[in-house]
Amino acid sequence: MASLAGPAWAASSATKAQEKAGAVLFRDKGCTYCHGADLLGTKKAPSLATIRKDKAWTPEKITTQILDGGQKMPPFSDSLSDEEIADLVAYLRAKKRPIPPPAPAAAPSAPPK
Ligand code: HEC
């Protein structure tokens, strides 16, 4: 799926809601595991902190990277919807990246009685 028809990020500017959703996805979908919670990178993956200013990383290219993965990055085309990927791109390209709300504790399952 190389061409996304009318993706949300093509609109002049991503909405704050998208940026926030992307921040949560970035944390919850495991991106932080390799790229770090602060986006500064880890031994596993490069920093994404300044990707917004990197002209080589267009929204299209970021989208493709997330969809298809890379050398050591797994593809997320099966686990993320186009909309979620657009949210992640909005987050990565946000001028001021929103801080995601605190991680929820382990999925709340009904407590034993
Ligand atoms: C298993 C580790 C791993 C996970 C999980 C991971 N990445 Fe990556 N990512 C990498 C590596 C390694 C690279 C460097 C290029 C390559 O090998 O693919 C990379 C590159 C990137 C790039 C391009 C930036 C660059 O300088 O190469 C983007 C954008 C990116 N990742 C976003 C994400 C997002 C968003 C997620 C979560 C949906 C994610 N990554 C999850 C390992 C990971």
C-alpha cells in the first residue's frame, strides 16, 4: 500500500488531537522500547528527536518507515491502522510534542474477590 489517498497528514497542519493520540500510540505500541520514551534513541534505534527538522524525512517517508519497517525495525502495517500511523507522524512532526498521560498500570482486569 504505497499510496495513501488523502491521508490526514496531508492537511495543512495536523491537529493537536492527532499529536496527542500519536504520543500515546508511540508509547503503547512499543516504539519507546527501541526509540526511548524521550525519543532520544537507545542502543536499538536512532533518535527521532530532531526528525521534524530533517528534510529527508518527509511525512511520506516516515509513514513508509512505520508501515514497512527497516533493517532492524519491524513493520507495523499489520498492527496499526492508517489513521494511527497518521497520528504517529503528526506526533513525530509536532512542533511541541505533547507528553502522553501517565501509562496505565497493567490492564485493569476484574480484581479477584
Ligand atoms: C525493535 C526496535 C524498534 C521498534 C519497536 C521501532 N523502531 Fe523505529 N527504528 C528502529 C531502527 C533500528 C531504525 C533505524 C533504521 C532501521 O534499521 O530500520 C528505526 C527507524 C525509525 C524511523 C526513521 C528514522 C531514522 O533516522 O532512521 C522512524 C520514523 C521510526 N523508526 C519510527 C518508529 C515508530 C513510530 C515506531 C512504533 C510504531 C517504531 N519506530 C518502532 C527500531 C525500532
